Amino acid sequence: MAVTKRISKKRHDENVSNSLLMTAFRHLTCRLLPRSARPKPATSVNASLQALTAAALSLPGLMPATVHAAEEEASFLYGYYEESNRNLYGVDSRFDPIVVNSFLGSTKFKLADRVKFTANYTEDIWSGATPIATAPLSFGGNKEGGVISGATPYLKNDSVKFDKQFNPLKLDTLTNTYIKDTQLVHTISAASPEVRNQGDFKLSYEWDEAALDAGGGLSVENDYNSHWGNLAGRMDFNQKQTSVNLGLSYTSSDTNAILDHDATPYIWDTNSASGFEYYNSTSNSGQIKKEGESIVLTGNRQDWGTALGLTQVLNQNALLEAGLGYTRSTGYMANPYKTVEAAFIDPAQTGDVLSGVAIGLLEKRPDERNQLTENLRYVQHIDALDAAFHFDYRFFHDDWGINAHTFEADWVQPVGYGWTVTPRIRYYSQDAADFFTPYIVSNQAFSKNAVDANGRPIYVSGDNPNNGNVYFRDENFNLVDANGNIVDETVINPVNKKIPFDSSKLPANYSSDQRLSGFGALSGGLTVSKQFAKGVSVEAGAEYYTHQGSLKLGGGGEGSYADYSYYTVNAVLKVDLTALSMSGGGLGEHAGHVGHDHHGSHAPAGVMFDHMLGKSGDLMAGVRYMRGTQGGNMQRGLNNVSDPAIVNFGCEGNPCFTAPSEMNMNMVMLDLMYAPTDWLTLMLMPQFVDMNMSTRELNGAPSATSDQQALINHHTLHAHTTGGIGDTGIYAMFKLFDKPGHHLQGTLGISAPTGDVDVKFRDTHRIDAGFQHYGMQLGSGTWDFKPSITYTGKLDKYSWGAQINGTVRLADNNESGFAFGDIFQSTAWGSYNLLDWLSASVRGVYTLQGTVRGEYNGTFNPLGPQDYPSNHGGRYWDVGFGLNAFVPTGDLQGNNLSFEWLQPVSDDVNGYQLPRTGALAATWSYAF
């Protein structure tokens, strides 16, 4: 039985021939992985063709966002990906399929006339169930005794049956005989939520007929880190009718995977004298080692790539692109969470029914890979329809035996009033890797009794088999040590020493990863975009994908057991800063006013609802980032508290076993504002949240039950992570008083419960671990009323303000059985203009929050203070220090960037809690 931590990581090493599954999702999230720069069309080509091609290439879900669209732009993307359930042939799985939430923020702007800078930040949150292995249905990999796919997949089976031709057999219960059954099925396992964060940049310099790009990036996960750099150049010829690209890239990736504690005992015998060393010797370029109670697999991979591209303008309505790429990868390229089911059949058996032992082996892939790609793209503008047609073909080949073909087409059709509709279709087919195999049958015993040079059976202590001592039987069947001395059997508890199977009889490499199999895939999608005035556009897209062995070109694909589908939906907000600057910064008549007075009266970054838009029809788009951290010694009220006190009093009369040691929360919010009248501003604020918490065992904790100890071991092994869409705020701000130097406004808001409040741990040790901690849920689960009143003032270089706000839960409990406490907050601040465009601020904050009401109404395993409702909320004092920068003139006029650090002064917590260590707020906004 094994539960994998997360199987479907979309990594560079798993981009099998740039398969549709990988490219579709990477396009969804617009990941800017190293690649050569895309050439610009010649200036003489049809202007509509340029515009439509750029629009199509930048559509979410279609192509990576490396196209030359707006010269200066800010964009924000949200994407959602969900896979279908797998066919488990009668087994009722209670695991949800893989779900991914993604957020991308991107900006590019000019540093000088010929110098551009691009920066991107991506965050993905993954959770759900996915295949870890494939086996005959008769192995029962998704059940053990029952009929439900349980907490851990069943990777070890001591009694599997085969016929003489090694066909799997199953027991016919009607005739009580074994019959042939070759049906395969995926073995499914679940994963708790995990987060991937990526940042990357590109610096570009352009000459009249050439360009040079240099970039790099970093991707960080709990168990996988990757960093890269790239360099790309472009030369234009033939009056820019012809462009040539050359790109180089280098990527280094490090795996540091904790193998699941449920999995490792069933993949190899960690209790045998030679089992661990034996398995470690088969681990390719990775290294398996023990760190405390964890089994950790580490490995490094390096990728060098180059790409050559040619773009040729055929006429004013058509262009052709061709490219050739080569990548060499070396190092550890296996997936540490993938296993291959191996059945061992002792050749000494006779009869028509052969018995064997099935176990899971971590997959093995070659430690080098050479990959060649060829691509061709044709773009045609159709004058009569003012539309553009794009057709792409891509061929992939590597020395793993994979040949792949991708055909893709889309049609970009403007339909008037700024609307554009783009349908698209894609077909993909690949051959299987040479070492792909659903499972392995090895004609050897799984293990056998060890004997010495004289043929005597070797015994070891059953209680301590790894102490190095061996024993034998003398002629009188007495147990003797290596020197022939008789020993006490009742003390030694002798068992036969086992010799594991001979790994040299297994294939050199093996993987059952379906992305290395032969299959075909078909997908279709639709994107709708709307271009608004003032350089703002919104896009929404959806795509459906189906993966089937029967769709493979020429047939011969994997069986239908591996068929599945997924869908993606995404939305993008883009702000063309170039277009706004050409229209006077987008500020119109109020440019001077906003550039001075509005800047000076801006509140610190951590304050919301501090200003309204100036006049009817104004818009503002912005993004707000907040990070809060907790750490240090546990507190009760204002005072630090010891572990024994927590154990005895911190869990509402129950014993405590763990306590939080650190917690971090990151929140990204979009600020979308519109003024229908001069006295009313409407605001929509969607949120994207991720959190992580580390816990520790308490000193002096009482003895736990076996189930409690299993959960304790799991919870303290590594940080818990959650993330996804948070609650969505909808607000109306009213102008109450507005005189020069003094402004008063009120806000009435509602927070819609769009964030999940049923996030759970993945099962561990075949135990339903239940809900995660209250503070790790993504939203409140209740509709919340959020009023506020704000005063701001300004005189010369000084500005000040104060605000009172609250959060009132409109229900006593949510769908999971609880409700967070109400919140009251008051704050006051002052700021001083250091420069015409820069001000500094200081503020004080007081916050009062109630305890959690109710409790979880489903499976929940409380282990520490963080799991009890009374240990939430409190009274908090903070002081904040901030900087606010505003661009009053020039191309970037109207941009506002603010930062604030909030330092806790006093935490008077309810019950027993981890104190706060600080909070960072950063905001960017653009008014137009």
C-alpha cells in the first residue's frame, strides 16, 4: 500500500514530447519557461494580420505568452484545471480527481527607449488523486478486503496468480477456479494540497534590425526546485521581411522528495538487513537516504537547450514560421512518486496456476535524454472576414523511442464592438517510450532463504535483524553463533535470513507513467475577448481534452483503462499601459489633480477603501499582495506558555499532542473599481490565497493511541499547505463629505463565500485524517457584512487619515459546521511627502476578533490548540511603516505603488495561540 505525495507534477522532465496534457496546462497558466524569442512580423505585413496574430498567440490556453503584444502591459490570469475520475472497474473511489488553481501576474515596461523589462509571477495549488501504478485488475490495487478505494493503494500482494504463459488470473467464484483476466487498471492515490511558486524575468534590447533578450527564473515547491537562464537573439533581413531567431537555455532542477511513510514499507523492506542498501543501489541518478523517520530521495537534473527559428513574410496577408530545437537532459529524470508493479514468480513451481508476490518498485528512467523538435506555423489573414487563420505542426523525437506529432489550428474572428471569438482544435499523438511497461513479471522468487558456503541456512534475530549477528543449526539442531557456541533461542528469536530478488534480472529501465505510453489526444476550446476603451481588455477561455489510446496514429495505443479527460477554464485582465499613456495617462481632465492631491492623500498599502474615483466613468485596476507570518513561543493571553501547560490546558479539557511552530499566509487580491456617478464607486475584489503551517510535538505530551500517533507523525513530518480561490468582496463606496483637504466616505460591502471551508488532509496510515485546521481553510464559508467609514485629510506635504471597519458573520455556522468570529478594527495614520512622487507613512492599528463559533461537523482529529475553536481571535495592536510612490507625469503617469510593513506590538490572544511576527502589504494600481 502506498500513498504518493503528488503524482501529476507538471515538470520539465515530465513534458513527454511536449504532450498535449502538459502544453495545454502550461499554456493555461502562461508559464514562461526558457525558450527562444518569437520573431516580429515585418512592418509591411497587413496590420490586421499582425493584430489578430498577436491576439491569438496571447490567448490563454493557446500559446505561451512570449509574443510581442502591447509595448507596456500589466495582466492578471486565473486558471482552473480539473481531471475526470478514472475507471476503476467497479471500485468506488472516494478520492476527488486532480484539481489545480493557478494565478499569474505579469508586467512589462520600458526602462529606456530601446530597453524593456518583463516580470512574471505564477502560483499553482494542486490537490487530488491520480495514478501511481498500473496492475492487473485481479491484483486488487485499489482495495484491500473491501470494495472502496481506501486510504492507501494496495501495492503489495503476497498471492497473485498467473498461468504458465504469465497471463494474470482471477478466481471465478461460481466455479471456484482461476480464469484468465488481462484487464488492467490504474492504482490511484491521493495528495494533500501543495503549492508551486514561480518568478521569472526578461530584459530586452532592440536595435533597428536586431534584438537581444536575456532572462531567467526560479520555480519552488516543497520537494522540487528549478532555476534557469536563457539568452535569445533576433536578426531581421530583407527589409524585415525575414527574421532569424537563435536561443540558448540552461535549467538546473533539484528533487528533494520525502517518500510517503505509508509507501516505503511496501516498496522495499526497510526492516531487512540488506533491503534498504539493496534498493538504494537500484535508484539510478537519485540518492535515497534516511533523515530521521523520513526516507528522502534526492537528485539533480540539468537541461541544455538551443532553438533556431525563421519567420518569412509571404505577402501582406500571410507569413510562415519554421523552427528547430534541440535539448539535452542529464541526471535524475524519474518521478519519485511513480511506481511500477512487479510480480515475482518462483520458477520452481509446477502446475497450471502459478503463485507470485507483487510489490511496487519506484520507476527507473535513463539518466540522459536527447530531444529534437521541429515546428511549422502558417498564418493567413482573410480580408473578406477580417479574420486570421493559424495552423501549426510540431514533430518531436527523442532517444527514449518517442515520436510525437501535434496538429493545431485556430480561427481569430472579430465580431464587432471590441469583441473577438477564437475557436481552436488540437490533435496530438505519440509512440510509447522504449521502457514503458504497465507492469513487470519477473521469473524469479521474490526472496529466498540465505545459506552459507556450506549450504547451511543462515538465521538472524527476529527482534533485531540488522545487528550484524548470524546464527546456524548444528547437527543436533541447536542454534549456534558464528563461532559454534550454543545460544538461547528464546532470547534470539531466530528467523531465516532472506535474500531479495536479483535486480539484474529486471529491465534496465521501467516506467508505467501513462505520459510515456502510446496514446492520442484531441482537444477543443473557445476564447472570447473584449477590448474596452482606455487600453483595458478582458478574456475568458475554456478547453476540453480527451486522452485515449485508441486515438494514437496508426493504432497500438495503451488500453482503455488509461482513458481520461480534463477541462480548463481561465480569465485574463489586461491593461495596455502604452495605450493609456498615449491618451494622456488615462486620467483625462483630472491628470493634474490625480498626479498631486490624490497621490498625497493615499493611505498606507495595508488600508483598503481609503479613496474613491474622481468622476463618473473613471476606472481603476490594481493588485494587492498581503503576507502574514506567525512564529515564536506559544502564548496564552499576553504571556508565553510552556509545553506542559499547553498539554494540560490548551485543548479544552483534552490532552494536547502538537502545537504550531510556524504559519504563513499569502493573499493576492485584484482591485477592480468603477465610478457610475461622482458620488458612488463600485468595487470587486476577488482573492487568491495560499497558506502553510508547520507543527511540532509537545514536550510532555501523554501517550497517544496508534491512530493518533500515526497522525502526529504525519502532521509533524512536513508543513501542511492549502490554497486556491478565497472569498470575493463586493463593495459600494459613498461620498459623504468632500471639501478641499478633507474627505469622508462610507463603504458597505458583502463578502461572498467563494473560498473552500472543507479542505481536508489526505488519508494517512489508512486513517481518514479529516478536516485541516480551522485557520487553514480558504474562506469563511459565510456571507459576511463588511462596513467601514474613512476620513482623509491633506495640508501641503502632510496627509492623515482614520478608519473604522468591521466584519459581521451573517450566519452562525457554515456548511462545515463552524463560523469565524466577528472582527472590529480601527486605524489611524499620517504621511509626509519626501519627494513630489514619494511619501512615507506611519500608522497604528487595533483589531478585535472573536473566537470560532461551532465546530466541524465531519471527521476531524484535533491534536493541538490550533484545532479547538476557543483558541482563535484576540486583541491585537500593531504599528505600520510604509512608502508610497506615484508617477505624476510621463508614459507611466497614473501608476501607484505602495509598500507597508506591519509590526505587532501586542498580541492578547484568546486561549493558546502562536503569536504574529509581522505582515507585509504591497499594492499596485492604475487609475484611468
